[in-house]
Amino acid sequence: MKNTLARIAGQIGVFFAFFALWELAVDLLHVKPVILPPPSMIFVSMVKHWLYLLQNSWPTFLAVSFGFGIAAVLGFVIAIGIAYSRWVSELTYPFLIAAQVIPKVALAPLFLIWFGFGLAPKVVIAALIAFFPIVINTARGLMSVEPELIQYMRSLGANWREIFFKISLPWALPYIFASFRISITLAVVGAVVGEFVSSDTGLGYVISYANTSLDTDVMFAGIFVLSVLGMLLFLVVVLIERLFLSWQAAVEGTPETM
């Protein structure tokens, strides 16, 4: 417990030191606020526009949540096909790689034509960006199961469903949650990209509009709120991971006996 509190205090201290150095550098170098506002000015802007920022945080949260949810479900299903079917693997991998290497920013105007303004194009972009790590990591986790365990379960008369839910899925959970950690941050990026191109709400819109009107303090305030939102969503994934993988921590923490 003491080590955890010390680690949290150290992380908070790093943030305070960073913002203190930022404030000092802006003051000593006489940087104009329109170029780089000090953290104190950004904080005042956040307090002043808190309702505006809060209202625009909700559309971004919805886009990230729906996009991540779609990516998680589809990615998991396709990963099962890749892990257990060579035909699906050979057919799917080229399309997955092609979809990953295409810049999603280039597709955003096309989604605007297809889906119009609103939540839909942001969700699609967020899902596309978050999709690839889930597919790859989940498939790798399912294929990394020790063959001896599967053979042992079959020798006991277990069917495919029992093997999957009792052996393969628990074995792959660390891989799955590792991909979730990556994908939830990528979903935030995807939602913001969609808001830059095809939205009049959301934190991405706030940042883009403030940039065009040279309200740099509001732009940084939007960036800070977006960072907090992303960290909170990442923390939710971590907490769910600890809930599902509590058995793993217990096993790893069991001392060896002679």
C-alpha cells in the first residue's frame, strides 16, 4: 500500500514539476499567450468555459465508447476465426493490413459523404483505428495456448466450447486486455479526427474552432480535457482488467514452497 501511494505521489509530482517548468519558461522567455499560454491561463480558461467544455465532452465520450465497443466485438469475432481457421486467416490478413496502413484522415471526408454530420462518422473512424490491435493481439493470445493443455482437455472428453471458455479464453485474456489498453487510446484519436472533419460538437471541434479563431488558451483547455477523458477511459480498462485477471495476480503472488 505504501509503495502504491508513493508511486502515485511521484506521478503527481512529475505533472506538477512539468507545469511549473512550463509556467516559468513562458514567463522568463516572454512567450506571447497566443503562441503558448502558461498553465495558469489555461486553468482560468477551463474554469471560465467549464460548461462549454463539459457539453462537448459528452459527444466525444459517446464516439470513443461506441467506436471502441464496435472494434472490440468485431475484432474479437474475427480473431477467433483467424486463430481457428487457416482459410479465414489467409483471407483476412491482407485486408486487415491494407485497412491499417491507409491513413484514416484520408477516409474521413469519404465517411462524411456516406454518413453525413453527426455521431456516425466519428464512431466509424474510432472503430477503424482501434480495430487492428484487438484483432492481432487476441488472435495471438488464442494461438499461444499450450497444445498439451488442449490435448489433455480432449482426453477428458471436453468439447470445443468447454476448451475455449475454460482454457483458450482465460489464457488469451492478458493479450486481449493489452490490446484494449492500446485501442482505447487509439479510439480517442479516431473520434477527434472525425470531429476535426465532420462535426460541429465534441472536443475535437472545440480545439479546431479555437485554433481558427486564435483562442490558444481555449484550444489548450480542450486538449487538457481531452487528455483527462482519455486517461479516465484508460483507467476504466485497467480496472476491468484487474477485475478479470485477479486470479492471475493471485497465482503469481503465491510463494513457492519446498
